[in-house]
Amino acid sequence: MIKSALAAVFALAAFGSLLAPYCKFPTHSTSLCSPINPCGFVCKDGYTPFPLIFPTKCVCPWPLTECNGKCGIYKACPSKGHTKRDLSAAMANCPVGQTVCGILGRAAGSWECVNTQSDLESCGGCAISATNEANDGEGQDCTAIEGVADVACVGGGCQVRKCLDGYEVSPGNNYCIPEEREKGIFTVAKDIIAAEFGA
């Protein structure tokens, strides 16, 4: 009886080792083959096998969340960031005429390819460098011009088309000038009469 049980175990082990090369293991798992389960696996990085009986995948169940390839409880999930090598690769991957610029409000090292000759937020150069440091005026965010209502980036320079009420377009069409609010003598007289007599 013991001999037949041992023979069965060895047969299963041999069968399992034959199947192991054909097993497909889910993401976030490592193989754990056994005579009973030749394609067995265990989940790693905080993931849980699913379904519990005869699992086929590793999941990150609620209330846990996934962050940079790990499952756990996180308040925030920072970007892995980019290395100089990543930025060099990004520059090589940007289309001709585009520049690698940082993204305002994103993690350090976040970048995108930008046409600085026509981009409203990085006009004339990157407003934020690829390492998310201010570029000291290398580029300009045309939408941040005080009093602007309609603006474009043309040839790497902000071109103001229209200003908000109380502003007028500068002679060079590159910013908005607050309008002078001098009242003429008749306007002042009218205001005094209206205040005095309620007209």
C-alpha cells in the first residue's frame, strides 16, 4: 500500500515536471509547482490569488490599491521618476521640432514632447524644465498673461488678440495694459448730480 502511494506521488511529480514548461503564470506571481498542482504559483508584492480555489490570477483587492507594481495601502503613489538616460531617450523620441518639457503640477521627472513654437503653455521654450525646475524665462505660459482673453503662441512668442474688460492690447500685441480710468469733467458732474438728486 505504501509502495503504491509512493509510486503515485512520484508519477504525479514526473507528470508535473513535464507540464511545468507549458504552464503560464500570472503577473505578480512566482511558480510553486507540486505533484498535486504542477502549474501552481504564489502571488507576491502584496497581491492575492483569485479565485481562492484553483486560482488563475493575482489581484489587488479593495481596499488595497496598486502603486508602482505593488499592492498595498497607499496615501499617494509617486511616479518612479525618470533618469538622465530616460530623458535622453525621450529627446530622441520627440518628433523633429519638439522639445522635452516638464509638466506643471506633476511629479519631478514627468515630461512631454512640446512644440515650443506654437504651444500656449510653453511658448518660446519650456516653461517647466524636464526636471520640473523653473527655467527662468526660457519659455512663457501665454495663458498666464494678466488680463488676457484670447492669445496664441506664434513663432515662439505670445500674440495677444483680445484682452478682458479694463485692459487693452499692448502695441506689440504681446501683453495686456490696464486701461486708464480718468473721468472727464462731464462724467464727474453727472455722477455728482446723480448722487445729489438721485437721477
